Amino acid sequence: MGAVYRARDLHFPNVVKRVAVKEMINLARDPAVQETIVRNFEREANILATLDHPSIPRIYDYFSHNERSYLILEFVDGKDLETLINETPGFLPEVQVVHWAIELCDVLNYLHNIKPEPVIFRDMKPSNVMVNSTGHIMLVDFGIAKTFQSGQKGTMIGTEGYSPPEQYKGEASPVADIYAMGATLHHMLTRRDPRLEPPFSFNERMIRSVNPAVSPEVEAVIYTALRYTPAERFPTAQAMKEALVAAARKTGILSEAPSAAAPAKASTGGVTALWKFECEDEIRGTPHAQDGILYVGAYDNNMYALQAASGEFLWKYATQGGIVSKPAIFEGNLFFGSADKNLYAISARSGRLMWTYSASAPIRSSPRIAEGHIFIGADDGYLHVINGMSGRRAWHVDAGDPVRSTPIVIGDNVYFGNENGDFFCVTLRGVTKWRYKAKRAVTSSPVYADGIIFFGSVDSQLYALDAKSGLIIWRFRMAKATISTPCIFENYIFSGSVDANIYCIDMHSSKEVWHFTTENQVTGSPVVHKDSLFCGSVDGTMYCLEYRTGRLRWKFPTQQPITGTPIVYNDTLFFGSTDHCVYAIAV
């Protein structure tokens, strides 16, 4: 319902004066509701007009025009803390967090002591705290701040995860802001977003168990602020500041100067490609390597064979449609699907056609080979099972909707999803044993470990189901959809999401271990090699992370989005980009 713009104040024609223009769009049809929205917007303007603190942006003007209202505010040149948390590899330094926390206590103490009526901010969270170009904090977005009147109740308002329990009951007092600041500091030091966790569960993820670099003294201050009962928290922001200063002096933090500027992004680490090979169109899928040869399909309709060591072109085979299917090899033949509706079997060495099998719609699923047969889904709504030698169909299963999920075969069972959100377990004779219904499409391909099937859905959830019964074991919610195929390594499960994050989740407890934020959607899947995790993003970058912590090691930019999954073969990372190129990087 609104936006914030950077603008120039033309009242000063001879200099460039930047301002922030906050726009609120009022589309309510009910005149009474319209009036309430405008009144609340004007309340924010009136509160800001009374404030005078270096950590609060100044207000210059406000006005309404048709169904839109505007605030003209001091422009803050910087980034909010949520962005800094996500951009910083690993954890923010404790010394920096403590210095910012002391500044936040100062601004809250100012608000809480305004006469005659204190101001309660009510929405303290990382995205509402900016760090300016000099490294100091600015508290922004006073949209739900209100003057405090003792004993007065109101509507529950705030942000889930950061708001204290009493705020859910419509009660907001100065100690509510103290709780929210504790939640904000917890997020900053652990990278664990409280919006993705059960409410009021901070004691279940102690700061030092996630980030051992944090001192016990600072952890104790934060958990005092996070007490469930308001009376057990710090009574004032000044008292919390004094506790932080005492902890900082005891640990020596106050003798360390924080960096003046915001943490910078990690560098590329000097990573260069061993080679790259340019195709004639986008590469959206995943390559396959075997016997020294790299195979990769492109949207120029060709399947390419390249020398894995050098990138030297060996041959290509032309189909009549784009290829996003990851190829597979069986008995010397290469199998892959195409948007021209065909499954192809060609000689892996020569590229000579052996046979084709026709579906009645494009094939975007990748082939899975088991028991001498090729298992592959198609947009015609069927899972097709084809004899790997003859190319004749053995059987197929009507899934009812397009099957873009790549099936897996575990024992006598086959598992796959469809674009209607159905997830199937069928026998090797095509008989359905069970079906689970997700809320939206299952494009993600399933993986298996310890009797559990894992897959993601466009409904934003990663599912863990009992492989025998189909009963749900747990669900992990992401901020947006996922079509990424999960990757399992040790006791961790890794997955990408359209919310731009790469997630690491404990496979048994479903608790988030860490997440790393890229600059756009993550539609491909992560892979782990040795102690590194590799994953591409639609931002055009291939990321290398330390898999246990999510710390960024290096990143390699391409010219366009990376939508497929990388592979590692002979200690070399191979992946394609929609910039038409295949890349090889030594790892």
C-alpha cells in the first residue's frame, strides 16, 4: 500500500538536496476507513514533527493528493540492518552490534521520556533501523508508533517474532520496545529470523549455541530484555544501556572501535574460470559429467558434449525444442527430454541417435534410471517408464497434471510430484500406494534419507514425509515459493527459495541452522563438495559457502541469471548460465 522514493527538493535549485518521499496509497472504498487511514498517516507526521534527535529522520512536510498521502523526510544514505545481516558473510561482529545497541538504547530512552506523553515505537526490527554512511543508526518508519497512556489498550499491532507477548493483547508500553530490541539483537548475532520461528522461543536457540563468538555477558543482557514477563525485563532503555556498557567494559569491547562504515560484501576471492564455452542460447538446466565428458542441454535445442578438462567441443545433437532436462547415462547411451515432447537416447560417445520416445507434451523433467528403465515425467500429466534398451514404454501413471519433478526410485517404490501439488508414491508396476497433497505445485524433485522423503513446494514449504506411509514428519516454511531440489549432506538439508535465500536446515529437527541471502531468486539447487556448498542465483552469481555456517567464501559473476544446478566432477565445478555460457571452476 505504499513506497518510499529518493527525491530532490527543488526549493533549492542551486544545490542538490535529497529527501525521502514516503507515499501511502489509500484504496479503501469505505469513506470511514479512508478517513481512518489518512488520520493514522497524519498521526505519524505529527509524531515526527515533535521529535528532535540525531537518530530520527527529520520531517519537512506532508500532504495528500487524491487517494495518496505523502511525507517528506530527511534522506538517510545507507542500508537497513536486515540488509546488512543478509549481505554480511557469517555473523556481524559482536563489537559492532553492541555499539549499535547502545545507540538504539539512547534513541528509545529519548522517545520514552518525551513529555507530557512518551512515544512507544512498537515496531523495532532490523528493517526499521538504518545504518547511515557514517556508521551510525537511524530509526525509521514511525507508522505505528503511538503516544503512551498508562492502562490504555488498543489493537494488536507490530511484527510477529519481534513483538512481546503483551503486544499481542493490544498492550504496548516502554518495556515492549525493550523486548523488541532484544529480539532485534538476537537476530543480528545469530542470523536467525524470529519471524520464521515459533513466537517467544528465543530460549530454545540460545545465542552462544548458534554463535559461540558472542560473550556470555552480552548474551545475558539480551535475554534479560527478552523475558516473557514485562516486569522481569529492564525497566527502562537507560537501564539496558547501562547493562550493555557494563558487559562491554568487562569483555573489553568498549576498547575496540567499530568500523565507521557498514560491513562490505565479500569479494570474489580472485576466482576465475578454467574455461567457458558459449552456446547459441540460454542454458537453464543442469549438466552431467562422465568418463571425462561434460554433457549439457541448451535452449538453442542442442545437447552438447564437451571435454570436461578443457571445454573443447566434441559434438552436438539437435532436437526441435529447448532442453532443460539434465541428461543421464545408461549402457553407453545418453538420455534427456526436450520441449519438442521427445525423450532421446543417443550414443554418449558419438552423439548418434539410438531411439526416441514420444510423449504428448513437452518433457521438462529429468530422467531417472532404475531396473533397466527410464523414469521421466512430462507436461502431459504422466510419469512415463520406458525400457532403456528398446525405447518401448513399459507402463505409465496418470498424475492428472504436468510432472516436472524428477522422480526417484527407492526399493520397489517411485516418488514424484505434479504441478497441482500432488506428491505420489507408486509401485514399480504403477500402482499408487499413497498420495500427499501440498497446497501448490511440486516442481522440486524429491530426495531420500533415513526412511524420509524430502521435497519443496510452490506453497513455500519444504516437506519431510515418511517414505512408507506418506505421513508428514515436519514442514519448514520459507518466505516464498521453492522449486529447488533439496540437497542432503550429513545431518543437514539445503534448499533454495524464490525469497532469494539458500537455507540450511537440520534434517531431523527441521530447525533452521543458517540462511544466506543472495540478490535474487534461487531456483536451482545447492550441491556440497568437501566442506563447501555451491549454488547459483537469478542474480547471475555462483556462490561458494562454508556449508556448516553459511559463511561466504567466494562468488563468481556471470552476465545473466543462473537457474540450473551446478555439478562437481574431478574437483571442478561445472554450471550453465542464461548468458549462453558453460563455466568450469577449479574447487
